Amino acid sequence: MNLTTPYSDTTENQSSIKKHAKSFFLASLFLPKKSLKQAHITYGVCRLIDDIADSETFDQTMSLSLLKSVDSYFRDTEAKLPQLIEKKLTPQENTYLLKYKNLELSNPALFDLLEGAISDLTFEQPQTTDELIQYCYKVAGSVGIMMLKVLNVSDFKTAYPFAVDLGIAMQLTNILRDIEEDLTLGRSYIPKTMPDASREENLPLIRKDIFKISETYYKSARIGYRFIPAKQRLAICIAESLYRGIGRKIKKQDYITVNKRIYLNSVEKSIASLMGFAVFCKFLLPFNANHPHKQSLHKSLEPWLFKFKTPDLKI
């Protein structure tokens, strides 16, 4: 397999990202070339892990075996791509894994993402809001940590809590947007302590509650943008604004979506992008407040985040 040609630059890869992650694709265009390549490869690996967990091609046993093989492949720095992966995945998917490892982008958060994907194979509705936040960390907050190296963030130990918050906020937006769609698939990510999501009359109140939680994490995440180099910061500001715009559009509709997925149209995306640019400009000013991270936001995440606090951790 030829690894000299970056798969992230191919038209097919660009088309796939544009199809499955429109907001990510648009925001990523504002990254410098090197970060853009690494972001697309990182997205490809994360998307692959998610696709294996949700696969209609593989049964649950095979999906579990594949996810465990991916886990083993990245834990052993000398390991070659397992035969099971080479056999069951496409050459393009194998290339994502090979290039991600070749570029040494992996960090411990990848294994939290894999844990989240494995948990999706035997999905259980969260009992509490804490369990919802734990799930959001594993499937999305972990990706925030994985992106820090892509974004060339140097102060990892101070920055990673804010990266976690952005991932959690974006996943809450996904959940907020997709409540009814998930229910048709037999899943509810709404904590059992909230009203029953299967009763339509409860949905506006549930969306309102999830939106409020997401806003708390978005606001915290934004404090940490000061750690992102200016060249990479604009893309994140725009990505946040695009994703956050979905929740705000649902709020404008009084949290009623009439059984359809909410998207931003072209005009709304343009406005959201301009709002993201305004946030970016704000961080160019010299008087931004240097607020510490609010630790209570991660009170339920200590079993996963403690490893990032160890003095000898190298990212």
C-alpha cells in the first residue's frame, strides 16, 4: 500500500467528509495545509470507528472484534495492521489507520473513543445526566483531545479540559437534533431522570434542557480558544458557531422540530461563519480574560481524565 500519497488529499476523501460532516468540512477549509491533512486523517479514523460500531454489514460479534483489533493496533507502536482489519475493511479505511499511526497522532483519548464505540454495541439508555456526559466524553470529548496535536496546541495540560468541553457540547447538539431519529432506531440518549422522550409532548422540554446543558459546555470551551494558535483558531471558531447554530435554530422554533432533522441553510451557515470570525477576532485582542476551567463540569469524568494529569504523560 502506497503511503507516500496522502489519502486525505484525494477527491474521494474530501467528498466523503463533505457528505457526512458538512460543518466539519466547511470549517476545516480554514486550517493551514498541514493541519488540514492531519484533521482529515483524524476525522477518517474517528468516522471509521463510529461506522464499525453502527455497521449494518458486520454483526455485533464482528464489530466488537474489529474495534478490539483497532485498539490493539494502536496500543502497540510496533504492531502491523491486523489481518482481520485488512480483510474486513476497505483499502481506503486501512489507509486511514496506517496514516494516522504513521503520523504519530494517536494519544490515550483514542482508547476512550474506542470504549465509547464498544459501549454502543450493547447500548443502554443513560440513567442520569452524569452518565449522559460520560457518554458524550467517550464518543466526542475524546475527539477534542485528539485534535489538540492536530491544532498544534503546546500547553496540553491546561488546554485539554476546554477541548473536552467542545466535544461534549457538539455531541449534545447531535443528541438534541436527533432525538426522534434515534428513537426510531430503538435508542434514547435522554437520561431516565428527564421526562419520557417517547411521549411527543415531552420533547420540547427535553430539548430545552439538553440545549441549556450544551450551552454551558460551549461557553466553557470558548474560554480555551486562547490556547489554539491563531492560524488554527479560526477553523475551530467557525466549527463551533456552525454546530451551535443548530441548537439555536431549534431554540428559535420553541424546541419543536416537527419530526424532521434541523439543518442550517446556506444563509444561516454564512451568518454562523461570520459569527465565528467575530469570535476569532475577539481573541486577537490583548485583554481576553484568563479564566481557569470550571472543574465541576468534569466531576463525573475523573475515571477517564485522570490519566491526562500525570506528570510523565507525553502527547
